[in-house]
Amino acid sequence: MMPGTIETMAWAYQQICTGEDPWTALGNFTNAWYGYAKGIRATLVSEPLVRLEQETTYTHRWAAFCAASVDFLCDRYGVSCPDWVYDPYYILETPWWRTRQAHNPSMREHLLKITPPPFSRRNICCNNRLFQNKYEIYEWTQEARAKGITNPHEVWDYARQKEISVHGA
């Protein structure tokens, strides 16, 4: 069943710009992407973000993050990526370190190695496990059980191996 509001990426960005916690807004979007609206993924990302007249560093960074997220998810799930994500506007001039340990040189070095390309191309340095999701883990545990795996540890191992094959270690 579809909710009254389909939480597109444009909607998530608008929510961020009006004060919603970015992770809440993006979480609502990913609930649509992975769950209730996965059959219309291209629609969830087709609408360009609306640029603000009074943009801030904060809103510009999150716009770039949203564009990188769309690029990443479309590539990962075989969805045609909309042209709006390739606008140079979504490339930050200076690196944005998405970690609490941004001043730690070893953390920066680590992030430079693991940041997914759609983010690094936009000068966003972040973890490579941003878009893991509970829906896939659940499906993979069910798949393991359907294959006759009953030991909980083995079910988890099966799901973890599937996760690694899709999302990396």
C-alpha cells in the first residue's frame, strides 16, 4: 500500500532545507526506495532538486549529497540515472568530510579509500555503507531459510555474504 506522500529525493531535500534532520529525510526516502515504492524507483529520483534563492553551505552540501545518493543508488540497482545529478553545481569546491573524526588524518585517509565514486566525484568523503538496508537483509535471511539453512548463525552468514556481494565489505 502506498502512503499519501511518496517520499522522493526532491521531497527529502526540500525537507532538509526546511529544517528536517537530513538522516530522517533521507531515511524516509530510502523507505520508499527499498520498500513500498521500489517498483517506481525511477520516479523517486526523476524530479530535480529545487535550488534555494538563499542557499547556505549546509543546503548546498546536502544538495550535492542527494545528487551523489541518486547517482549511487541508480548505478547499484540498475535504474537509469536522471541527467540533473550530473550538473556541476553538485560538485563541492572543498571536501566535505562526513565523519565526526574529520580532523583525524588516519580517518581521512581511510575515507579517501572507501568513499563510493559518486560521492568522491562530488568532493564528499564518507563511509561506503551508507545505503545498507533492513529490507534486503530480511529478504536474504528468508532466501537462506528457503534454501534449507536453519542454523541462525549460518542464516546470518548467508545474508552477510549477500550484503558484501552487493554493497562491499
